[in-house]
Amino acid sequence: MEIERNGYSVAEAASLSTMRTRLETINDSFLIARTKDSDDVIGFVVGAATNERYLEDKSYEEVVPNKHDAQYLSILSLAVHPAVQGCGIGTQLLTAFAQLGIQTERKAIILTCLEDKIPFYQKNGYQDEGVSTSERAAEKWHKMLLPLVKK
């Protein structure tokens, strides 16, 4: 939770109960980065399988089991400990998440992000599909999409 709270504003961050529910319900799409030496958690990415092309605000709180036939894999939260930000951990998590999407035969990965994060996601292959209708945390969110191609 410390990493989640460091990565998002109070209004944006998932609550402890929501994070617990995510761990229990969609643990098959919850990836954790750990240090090699101490095995400490230094980052994570969590998302849910969905048939919706764009995330809705309710997606962040209403956690349901992943549907095996869903077209998309969403990212609900990507956070890296401040001490290791800029070291490529976020990119590694996105790469691993894309591999999970390919293995589970998803069409694409979707997410919403704030404008200042767009370059990071574009560097990782995501396309900006414009401003979202989200009203979450009274912010202006952008719809991002990473098409997945089977290798």
C-alpha cells in the first residue's frame, strides 16, 4: 500500500480493502516486482480482464474475477517504489503484463493515465486514444491502448 500511495494522489489511490479484493479476486493478473537481494516488493501492476474497450470509473472499485474470454486486459494500477523509479522497473512490469496478455489471448491492454504520464506509456508502445470520460479524482485522464500481437 505504501507503493500505491506514493504513486497516486489520495483521491486516485486504491483503498486497502480494494487492494485486498484485487489480490484475492484477480491475483492471476497481479504482477509484483521484487529486489533480487532482499526480496522486498519494489513495484507492481494489477489489472482485470474485460470486454470493455475503455475503462469506466466503476472498474477501479468493482472487482470481479477475470473472464477467460475477455478481449482486453486493463491496468488498474502500476506503481514503483520512489527509491527505484527511473531504473526501468515500470517498463519491465509493463513488458511482463503484455506477455500475460498475449498468453491469455487478449486483443490489447487498456488503461487511463494523466497527461504527464503519456510519454512513458508511448515509449512502451501504448497509443493515446484521447481524453477519457472518467471523472475519477476530478482529473483529466487519457485512454491508452497497447495492441497485442501474438509472436
